[in-house]
Amino acid sequence: SGRKCRSCARRRRPAVSMVAPGGSSAKWRPSRLIKTSAVVSGNYDDRTKRNNVYARVGQKVGSDAYVGLSYGWGQGISFGSTHDRGWGIDASIASGNWSFLGEYVGLDEAGGGPFRFGFAKLSYDGMGKLQPYIASYNWSDKSGFFGDFKSTVYGLNYQVTPFLTIEAAMAPTAAGKTQWIQLHWGYKF
């Protein structure tokens, strides 16, 4: 994902990624007059060969904070897993040069174990085109589909243009240290 400008990055609303790719969606974004956003998405999961649906309602709180609630249902709702329903809460807030994103997602399945996912990211936007960040990922899956995972990510974004950012990051994990460089290209209409 990308962003249009630095100030947009601070106001960016997180996207809960419970749904598998594919399908169609309808969105309603907040404006100066409308403080609530909504999205509904119908998807088909290639792995489970089933349809699933995702809905999210978000609310702008003050000038630089957002909170969202999500619900989804249908087998394969998360990357082809056996889970058939899910919920999530996400939030973002910006203050000065600092921005925070966070989300918590729960997935369940009939007669199976629950999946819980937590994510938090703190970024500093006061260094011009450079944006250092620290993020934490943590999940636990009692169904065994995704397993358990915990990691902290240390990263640095460099904004090349208003639409292109280079990210370099590293994350120590139980399996060793992972490093990556990736490009983020994006434009908001």
C-alpha cells in the first residue's frame, strides 16, 4: 500500500485484512461533513470454493483519530483458512509528528479453535522524507491453520515521490532475523 503525502500518512486509517483477495466492494469514505465510513465486500475464496462477506464501519473522532469495527463471515474469510466468521477493531491517531496504528482481529470456526491477531505500529514523521517506525505483530491460532507467531519490526520508510515510498525493515523472529526492502506505490482518489 502507498500514500499520497506525509500528512495523509498520519491520517491514514488502517485496513483490517480479514478477507481473501478477489470479489467486489462498495465504500463510503468520511469527508468534512460526513465523519463515518463504511465498506461492504463480497468475495470468493479459491481455496475453500466458498463465498464470504466482509463489512466495516469507521468513525472519525476529532481531527486526527479514527476507529473502526469489522465483521465477516463465510469459510475462507482469511486467506483460505477454515475460519468462517471474524471480527475486528482498528484505530489510528496522530499527534504532532507521531502516528499510531493498531488492530485486533478474532476469527472463529464452528467446532474449531479461535485465531487472534494483534498489530500495533508507532511512526515518527518529523524527519522530512524519512519515517522510522516500530511495529509489533502477534497471533495465536488454536485451529493450527496459521500457527503462533510473535515479532517486532524495525523499519524506515523513504518517500521518493508523493506516490512512491521505499521501505527497509528487519524483524527478529523465532526462526531467525528477516530483512526486506520493498516499494509502496499508491494514489488516493
